[in-house]
Amino acid sequence: MKLGNLLQDLRHKDSLTQEQVADKIGITQPYLGRLEISRSILNRTYILRRIADLFEVDYDHIKQLSEKDELEYNKSQLEKKYGAVGYMSIPPGATKRHRIPILNEIPAGIPNDIGDYEFPPGIAEDYVDNYLRGFTITDPSTYALRVAGDCMEPELKKGDIVLLSKTKQWESGDIVAVSWDDGSKKELQRIIKQDNHIILKSENRKYDPIVLNEHDGPEIVGVYVMSIRMPRR
């Protein structure tokens, strides 16, 4: 069963309209309508908790349905872009399936704090699965960020989830999460090494490149691995 199917069943059981449910859980009626026909996904923890409270159902069950829907959606997006990639079973001897934490919503283009790298349980309320066929993520330092700005458009759009490795060595031309000015500025940028300088370049042409001296250069706190385009709401 999908989360949308359950929502529709619970709503009908309590004789509630879409407008009433949407208002109570804090989303729009059109969004709820898309959820009920499996045309969208819902992964915001605080809204999932509101659903569980409203209908007096088990939150863990709601969360499991949400995670399943998100995995299926990510699979379909990857298949559209790369062909029949699908989700894979864990191969013999491989690392266990685990979820990669989405640490926070760092804007691409507006300085913001990236956060911790230790990944203790509960550090994030949203996660992405590490086992995607063709994109199996085994690096334990991998973390995810959600794009909030337009600095990296059209390569990365608002709402995209970007997976980055803390240990991968960067090369000129890579997209990186970068920190400079003693950590006061942190952005997603394309990094280019040129002579004795480091150039941080936005994909969006309305932003000027940032030129830094190599010796006073930035700290690379994550190197781009892949991105997942999320549904627009």
C-alpha cells in the first residue's frame, strides 16, 4: 500500500474532505489530491506526525510507507535519466544497506552552515537510500544536502538532493561543497584550479566567479557524487 492510498482510506473512514485534511496537516488540497493518486510523495517528518495524530494511527507505519514511496520515486527518476537502473539487492560481501543523512538545507549560492559529519543516529530527519543500481554508495563519509538557491542552475535546481563525499579527492571542474573566510562562507560551487588561484564558479551566469589565492584557499568539505531531482510541490 502507498501512503496516498492509506490517506484516502482514512479520510473516507472519518468522512473528511480533502480540504479539511489538508488544512489540518498543513498542506494544500491540490498536493493532497496528488498524494492520493500517487502522483507525488510526502517525506516531511512533522507532517507525517500530524497525519498519525489526526487519524490516530502508528507513526512508524506512516513513516515506512513514506520511505517506500520516496525510494520508488527516486528509482523512477533515475530510470528516466539513465535507463532501467532500478534498485538492487545487496550483493554478497557488500556493505549493509544504509540510509544517507540529508544534513540540512544548504542554499547553493547563499552562505550557510553545513553541519556535522559524524552521522550519529537521529542527526537527520530525512535520508536517501545508498543502494541504487549503478550508483551504489559505499563511502561512509557520504552525506546529502538539499539545494535551496539558484546559484547552480540549470545543473542543480531548488529542491534537488545532492550527494557529496567528504573523503573523495576533488579535481578541477568538480562541483564541491566549499568553505572559506574561516568558515564564514559555505556554498556549492564548481571549483577550478588555474595557476596559483582557485576559482569558484556558479553555473548561473548572473553570479560572478569568486577568485581565491591557492595558499589561502578554501576548505573542500564535500565532493559531488550524484544528485536526485525531487518532485516539485
